[in-house]
Amino acid sequence: MDRELTKPEHLPDAIRRTRRSAGLTLRELAGRLAISPATLSAIENGKTGVSVERLHALAGALGTTAAQLMGDAGTTAARGPSTADRRVRTSRRESPGAATAAAQSAGDWRVFPSLRIDPMLAAAIDSFVETGYHGATMRSIAERAGMSVPGIYHHYRDKQELLVRALDLTMDELHWRVRAARDKGTGGIERVGLIVEALALYHTHRRELAFIGASEMRSLEPANRARITDSRNHLQYLLDDEIDAAIAEGSLTTRHARDAGRAISTMCTSLPQWFRTDGPSSPEQIAAEYAGFALDLLGRG
């Protein structure tokens, strides 16, 4: 289970003050943590929770300790019902935990371990996929999680926070995987292919979270929508930059780089609408094919 902190009100401010005292920009600290600047900003503004694992990662990156950041407030691991220890089903939903941290530290962006997830967020993800955000209620999520409604509210302020948490999980993982894939390339055209492969792998292996990301942006409150849209845009700009580099090298010849880049991204984000693990193609086969489709669309020589 992902252990969620009982968050003291001063923690976001403590993180921000410590970062500034260390002379780090938001982007520099986010890079050390392999998360998006938008996610770090949400943490510093108290708009998203901080797991025990992430608190320790933050403290290490800032040259301090978790206890110092927390001050006298202390931390407690979230307690749930007996279902809290269940493993995620074969959908392989993503959660920030030891397996993700191990894959990330190894830069193994092609590996998607089966992970644990807290029962409240797992129930919310199931509900959002099955009935949509507006069809789900805190009561139905609590029933699915085997918890009381007050128990859910102890950990999550409202349904919007559950949606934001799911989308933040998606963006965090996409940012580190796409960057790790890009960094393996030795030229522009290879980097473009690897980025597309990483996008396709995520949208097949983590298809439930990816489906929510594609279908529920409209359900976000304006501030949340703006922040997560900015995070998504940064991934698009990363792909655009590598397309431009490959064109400059002469390995891609498209005259419509921006339109093609957005078509490629849309091609990947639509995968959760039809991909099934019991279908004829594996995520790895789809990813390799999509990388080829993308390069052909961009006019490789």
C-alpha cells in the first residue's frame, strides 16, 4: 500500500523554504526527483499529497531529513481495511512505490512492474473508468474500497482530489519514462522513435490511468486543469524538440512538424480506447509498430 502522510499544514511551506534556501529552482529540484515541475509546484502549494517515499526523496534531494521537514508534527501511515493489502489486478495500475522507484533509479523505462496501490485510489480509478468521473460518488468509491465514507474523507478531501492524484501519478511516470527513453538515443531520429515507444508502452501497460487522463481532463477544476495541461504540454514540447533536431540532421523530411507531432501524440493517447492485454499484440509489439508509424509519418529517409 502506498503510505500517505497525515500532512501537517506547514509541510508545503517547509519544502518550498528549504528548496529556496538550497538555491534550487522548482525545475532543478523536480529534475532531481524525476517528476514534473507542475507536480512539484502542486506539492509546494498543498494541492497534492506527499507519500512517505516521496517525502524521503524530497529530503534527500534537499540535503535534509524527512523529520526536519515534518518538524514536530510527525507522520503516520494511512490505515485501511483488510483490502488495503490487496495487489493491483492484472491491469498493472501505477502507484509511486518501491517497484517504481527501483525501475526509475535503474532507468529501466521499458519495465512496468505490477504494483500496490492504496485501496481508496484504486477504487476511484475503477469507478472513473467504469462510470466516469461524474458518475462516481464518494459513497460508491467508499463501498468499492470496503471503507466508510468518513474513512475516505480522512485521506482525500473530495472526489476532485482523487482525480488529481490519479492524473499526477500518470504525469509523474510519463515524465521520467519519456526522458529516460530519450536519453538512450544517439541521434534525433532515434530519440524520436524511443519517445514514441515510451508513450505507447505507457498507454498500453497503464491503460486504466491513461484512459482517465484522456477522458477526464474536462472534469478538472480550472486551476488543476491548467497545471496538468501545462505538464502535458511539456511532454509535447519535448517530442517537438527532438523532431526539430532530426529534421535539422536531415534524417526526417516532413514539412509539417508540429501537426505531425500532435498526430503522433494523439495516436498514442488513443491506445487505451482499444488495446486489450488478451488481444493479438503485446504492448511491446504495439510500441515498436507505433514508433515505425511515427517515423514514416515524419518522412524518414
